[in-house]
Amino acid sequence: MSDHPQPSIRPARATDEEDLGRLDRAVWSYLHAVAPAPEPPYESFFPVHAGPEDHLVAELDGRLVGYVRLGFPTSLASNAHVRQIRGLAVAEEARGRGVARSLLRAAVEESRRRGARRLTLHVLGHNKPARALYESEGFAVEGVLPEEFFLDGAYVDDVLMGRPL
């Protein structure tokens, strides 16, 4: 058993926006990001297509330490039975405390609750810790786009992973 308390997971609220934006900027890295590092003026954390209702957040000791963003892979009605993880972040100081795993499990349950049959995600090929976590939670590699991104001086694969619900 861990000496650390487990994170609590809850739906995001509009009032979380500032904390979520700060967290997102603090953890930015080419290990998982395909866009350049954010610079002021910062865009809204909740884009038009992904409001608070599309996010689950993790708290430890009363502090917001992570989030997962759920969405659809496409806008097609024929694809509406699939949800996609469109972002996952954990504060550096909270890593190794089960936050990402708790968020993933909550995303699976929320996707099921919303009637999804599958859950998918994209992960960069060089992000071995994330890939190992996803595999341990039942995700399998379903496709690879070789050298899809050029990041920080290297070509990186885009890996599609998915799992049934």
C-alpha cells in the first residue's frame, strides 16, 4: 500500500480554467506535445469544442494536479460510439502517485456512461512511459503513422491506441 492518498477525480468546472491552463503550460514538453510551447497571451484552456463538461480533473490534498480531456475522433454520426482521449496531463510534483492511472480509469467509466463502445487516443512513439501506462490499462496499438511529426530535431511516430469498453 502507498503512503500517499489516492487522487480524487471529479468533473471539471468553469472555475478550474485558470488552474488547468497553468498546469498545461507547466507540463508542456515535446515528449507529448506536437505544438510549440505556449506563449502569452495564452488561449483559453477550454476551447469551443471542449468545455468543462469534456474534462475530468484530479485533486490531491485539495489541489488540482491533473486532467483528462475527452472528445470524439470525428464529428460523424457513424463514429459517435467512439470517444477519444484528447489530452492528459499530471503536475510534475504529483507524478508517481497514481494520478494518470486514476484519470484513465475515470475516462473509461465516463466514456461507458456516455454510451461509448470504444476509447482511443494518440500518443507519440517516443513517449515510452505513457505507452506503457496505456498498455497496462488495456489499450493496444491499432496503428502507427511513421515519422508523422518533426519535434525538437527528430522525426516522431504518431501511435493510435484503443480499447473496447
